[in-house]
Amino acid sequence: MAVAALLLSGCGPEGMDPVPESPDAAALSPVATPTPTTTPDPWAGHFDDVVSIADGTYVTQFWGSFGDPGGVGASRNENSTLEPGPYGVSVACAGPDSVMATVESSAGVPLVESMAVPCSADSTMETALPAVDLPDRGLVVTLDSEREPGAYLIRITQPE
């Protein structure tokens, strides 16, 4: 008991360092650091209206922007639930002059040659890519704007 009392009082047995005191609570408080201001992405939501009036003929759709200013990158879009079979893929884009499109299975099997897709200010202009025959489950469409800001819409259909 005497040793415990000595330890609790901050004094240790002879030859031992005293028990350290708890740090000051103010020293543990997080320091406020200024966060950089970001410029809103002018392409965010560009295709929202087009998607909202879709007639339901699409198996799946992907849409969005290539990223905030200063953080633009390629967009990889995957539907891992699509079963093997024939599919149509179309792309609409706005902002850059064109985007590079690649289509492959979720397992990484290329389904069409990579191709440049022209972009347009008209949100309804879509470019149909060559039809694909999905050999295994899942489809991936990647669009690369080569660091140019903009927006995209990808639509997947299945022939009846």
C-alpha cells in the first residue's frame, strides 16, 4: 500500500523517476489550421437533367465530372452485376474536345479498341461505341479527358 501511495503522489521509490503528471488539457487541443479554399466544379451536375428524363431503356448509366479544378483525372465506371452477353455503350461528354474511352470486362478483358470520343456543348449528343459481347460478369468503362475539366454521361443498353 505504501508503494501505491507513493506512486499516486508522484514520488517513486528511491532510485525511480517520479510518475509523470498528466499533460495539460490545453496542450492536447487540436490546433485550427486554415483549409484551402476550393473552386466549385463548374461541371458538377451537368448531365443531371438529361439523366432525370431518361426513358428507362438503359441497363445502367454513369454520369459526373472529371473532378474539381486542380484535381481532374480519368473516370473509371463499373457495373459488376452485368451478366455475360451483348451490350451497347454510348458516351456523351462536354468540356474537352474529346475523351479517350476504353471498355473492358471487370476481369480486365478489353472489349473494344480504345477510341477518342468527340465532346459537344449539346448535352444530348451521344456517341455509340462498337457493340460489346461481355464474356464474363461485370463491365468497366473508363474515360480519360487528359486532365481537361468537363462532364460525361455513359449509357449501357442491352439489345432485346
